Amino acid sequence: MSLSNDHVLVPMSQRNNNGLPGMNSSSMRTLTEGDVLSFHHITYRVKVKSGFLVRKTVEKEILSDINGIMKPGLNAILGPTGGGKSSLLDVLAARKDPRGLSGDVLINGAPQPANFKCSSGYVVQDDVVMGTLTVRENLQFSAALRLPTTMKNHEKNERINKIIKELGLEKVANSKVGTQFTRGISGGERKRTSIGMELITDPSILFLDEPTTGLDSSTANAVLLLLKRMSKQGRTIIFSIHQPRYSIFKLFDSLTLLASGKLMFHGPAQKALEYFASAGYHCEPYNNPADFFLDVINGDSSAVMLNREEQNHEANKTEEPSKKEKPIIENLSEFYINSAIYGETKVELDQLPVAQKKKGASAFKDPIYVTSFCHQLRWIARRSFKNLLGNPQASVAQLIVTVILGLIIGAIYFDLKNDSAGMQNRAGVLFFLTTNQCFSSVSAVELFVVEKKLFIHEYISGYYRVSSYFFGKLMSDLLPMRFLPSVIFTCILYFMLGLKKTAEAFFIMMFTLIMVAYTASSMALAIAAGQSVVSVATLLMTISFVFMMLFSGLLVNLRTVGSWLSWLQYFSIPRYGFTALQHNEFLGQDFCPGLNETLNSNCANYTICTGNDYLINQGIDLSPWGLWRNHVALACMIVIFLTIAYLKLLFLKKYS
């Protein structure tokens, strides 16, 4: 797991226009001086709604006038839950919503470049890697989309192999990461894979949000040792962490302590104990410094309480009564501002060029892509196909259920006769096929919901455009998985039922079922895009289809519905599919063959003995347009629903 001495790390000032290291050679060079990130007067406020009956919006301050500097090495941000450490990390990484944010974040004294989110690395707390792919395939996906196409494939593979070696992933390079259905690599190996995904662009600044979450103490220590070795090559590594053990704490080069959005300490980690001792808080022997700092901030330690009593006793002698009882966080914040460590930090910040300290708002613009739309589309579709094949439980189960259901329905309605009962059975089975296509499409809600975190992370990091992701998922997942069940249903049922024996009618039925499935799936995407909970989207879809069934044309004759409600039929997906199937099957059919209508005992009590009469009774136009306008309507609905889904993805809140 040791890092090689020829590791590439190029400062921002030495990078090309894409924010990536020069790609003329795949060799990796050691960096002596990395990038320095400084932040000046960072304040972040959000608007939150409070109250139950009367909802009012109040402004909450998450970060309050934070200043500091992060140099090459391990820079830890520590603090209690809700203290603002993740918010500060996101602000520094340009991944926080710029609304409500004030202050400056500079790189080597200059504003963050517009492509900072792409040129830096960010490892999220929950590892977002495709579990059905191998470690190498995940790295190849990152390299294909984040490295320029001018870089040759063998150079990309060399970089991937070097990262795998540096991260100690050689033994599991060709193993699947793992999903909830299949066991994969360990938690530590998964975390290192996430880090490797970000190292593909060779960032000089690497951000990590809680890199030890979900790992046992030994694995967490191994991950931090890895980061320490990487930092010695000149990388500026900035991460938030919660209650590290001592063996991890002693690896820190810089420590930032936050509580309630205020800075308690910022400086060399080795000076933190001395600093707190000067503030009157002494760490007991054999106590973990990280735990001690959190105890001090939270006021939980008995030693802290003793010190506070001593301080209050002294304060009672000298201070005014209004200043006797002050929150410990306020005291520590004021003490830090007046400390020598803050003075040293202030001097360093003031040495940066004053003329360059201007708002780096460009860092919050959309990512700058190094690959084309078609290149991104091809790789996204390829990964989605691999994901589909690598996790076949859902897809195979759907096809098996389709075959079994088709055989059962075929047995129930087997060999339909041309009589009054056959007319009723035809209408019933066509209605069932239409509604089944709708309800089976509810599973499409998972297409974007399950991968929401993955999509947001990869989009912000500059992997691909929203349009590339959207159309890539449609091509590889939605289209085949809605196409195959329709074809299977038609091939099994058409001949078992004994429907109209013409090739034209056979393919029209298949096409109609496909169109219904695509329309229902598009509606599912329009509802589910941007959602975080699958069950909510599924419930909305189910309710919508139940109401659509009422206006499909079987449960009620649509000509008898009042005008104030009849307009709802134009929003019913099953209605268009059911009407098209009826037109296709009933037109030209005779359900009293060989006998005069008045003499036929089977039809003696019925006035409808032909398919044309049945269609007229249902208010269906007998002309060819009466058939194809249903497909046109379904096509228009597909376009509308997919447009809504795309716009929801496009305007999805991609910042935390």
C-alpha cells in the first residue's frame, strides 16, 4: 500500500485549460510544493421554516466568520455533530449552495477557478461506486469521462494500474464492489476504491467527508495512513472526521475545531493541547486528545467542569455580573480570536495578494467537461448495460413473471370463439393487457431514484452532462426492459387466444403494448425524477393508474360520462392503448357467422353481432385514423413526460 516516489501531482498554476495535469506523458512526477487553500470571513446562513400551525421562515447561521489556511498535508476538521464541519468542507470544495454564502476561498492566493470542482477530488461519506462493476471497471469509467480524449488509452490504463497499486487494491482489482444482493469487497477496500475514483484526475487538493464512517478502528487507521502517505507527496488533503482514535489523531498536520459554526481552534495539530492548556483546560494522561477537545467543547468532562468552576470563581471577583455566566463555546471562540495562534494565521492570510481577494463565484458554475456528449453517452450506456447484466435479479424476475403470467392468461382465455362470449372475453383480455403494461411499468420509478446520490456526485465532479446521463439511461435500461415484456406477451398470447389471424394485426398489437409501456414508464420517470423515496413515487403512480383505469372505456361507457368529467379521459394512458387494441381486433369481425342474425339463438338477445357495431357502441372511430391517433397521443405523452423528467433532473438541487 505504499505510495511510489514517481507520483504525479501538479499545482493548479501548472495545469492546462481543463484544470488537469499536462497529458503529454503518462509519467508521474513528485511535487515539492502543493496548492495552498485559504478561506477568509466565511459565513453561511440558511433559511429554515419553523412552527407547526403558523409556518414562518427564519435565518439560521451555520458558519460564522471562519478564517484559515490549509497547506499540503493532512488537514482535519473536527467538531461535535451539527457543529458545521461538513458545511465548511463543502464550502471549501465549492459544493455548497452559494445562496447565503459570503466570504472568499482562494487557491494559492487566487480565486477558485471555474473548473475547481472537476480538478479537485471529493470523496463523499457514503461510497458512491457502482456495486455491480469491478474495482478496475469503476476506475476505467472515471478515467474515460474525466480525462481528455486526447490522452491515449494505454496512458489511461497505466494511470489506473498505478492507482490500483498505490491503494493496495491489486488482489481485488477484478472483483465486484458488491451490492445488497451480492457480496463484494470489504469496507476499507470500497473506501479506497472511492478515493481511487477521485485520484484519476491527479488532484492536488483532495476533500473527504467522514472517510472513516462505517469502518472498524483498524481499517480506519489503515485508510488514514494511506492518506498520510499521499499527503507527503505534496497533496493538500482536507477532511472532516468524528472522534478519531489517538493513532489517527497523531497523523494530523493541521486541526480545525468547530462548534456551533464558530472556530474554536485552527492551527498545527501538535499545538492544540498546549493551546487548550493555556485556556485552562488540561488533558488528563492517557486521554485521547480528540475526545478531550470534544469534551471541552460540549462541557461533558469532569475536569472541564472543575476548570469552569475555578474560572467562574476568579471571574466573580473581577467581572460584572452580566459577564459571569457565558457559554463555553463563546468563551473559547473569543479566546481563540485573541490567541497568538490566530495572530499567526492572520499574518499568513494578510500576506496573500490583496488585489486577488475577490469573490470566486465562478467556482459555482456548471462543470467544464473534457469529453463530448457522444463519448459520455456511450460510456454511460455501457456502464448501465453492465449494471443490468451484473444485477440480473430484478430484470430476470420480471421476464420470468411475464412468461408465467402470459401462459396463465392464455390458458384462461384460450381459443376465443366468435360469439357473444368471445366478444366479452376479447374486451376483457385486451383491457387486462393494457392495465398490466401500466402497472408493471411502476418499477421504472427506481431508474433515477436509486442512483440519485451517484448521479449528483458524478455530475458535480464533471463526469458527464445531465443530457448524457438521461439519454444513456433511457437507451440502456428503460427501452430494453419495457420492450421485451411487450414482445413476450404478444408472442405468447396472440396465438393462444386465437386473435385476428393477420400479420398486420399481430404487429399492431405488439406496437400498441410497447407504446403503452413506454408511456407509463415515462410518466413514472416524470414523477420520480428528483425524488429520494421510492415508496412515495410508487404510491403516486398507483393512484394515478387507478383513476386512469376508470376512464379506459371498459368499466364505464365514456359516452355516458358527464361533460364536467369526461375531459379526464384524454389523460388516461390505458384508454388510448385499450381503444387501439379494440380497433385492431374488432374491426371487420363477425360474431354471428353463417346464420342470419334474427335466427341465431346465440345472438337472439343481442343487438351487437359484428365488431364494427361494437366499436360504434363504444364511440370508437372506424377509420384508420381512429386507430393511429391513439398511438400519436401516446407518443405525445411520452415526449411530454420525458421532457418533464429531464427538466427535473436538470434543475435538481445538486448542492447540499
